[in-house]
Amino acid sequence: MHSYAAGTRRYGAVLHTRTEVTGADITCGEVRSVTVQRAGTTHVIEISCVLVAAGAWSEAVGQLVGVDLPVRPLHREIVVTGPGRASTRRSLPDFLS
């Protein structure tokens, strides 16, 4: 993910991490601004382009602007294929917990 972020920044993108989108202003079918919550403060950000990178929450973000993003998260498992301690294998994340 860090490489994607660095690449988009090189092309002028501004990324807002740890930021919840709570609303959007849509005019003539185009998103003009988004309202976000970050660190307990509400901000309105004027935009010309939106990229939804919310993973399992992308469907909910799409609903804010009336777009159907049929994202259905599925439970996945990680398999360790190389050497490792048993305690490491037990501590792998469960992505839907």
C-alpha cells in the first residue's frame, strides 16, 4: 500500500488516511466536495476526483454518493508457507474481526 500511496502522491494526489467520509455534495451528478471526520473534527474538502480505497467499507462509501459498489467482504485465511515459529502463525490477523 505504501508504494501505491507514494505513486499517487507523485502525480499530485492528496491522501487522507484515518479519515471517515460522512457526506458528499453532489451537483449535476458530480461529487464537488466531501465531508470528513478526522480526530474529532469535521472538514469539508473540495475535490475534482474521488478514489474510494476503503476496502470492505467501500460499499458504504459508495452509498453516500448514490453509487452501487457491490463489495462483499469474505472471510479469508493466511497460510504460512515458510519457516516460522508456531506462536507467529497463531498471531496472524483475522481481517474481518
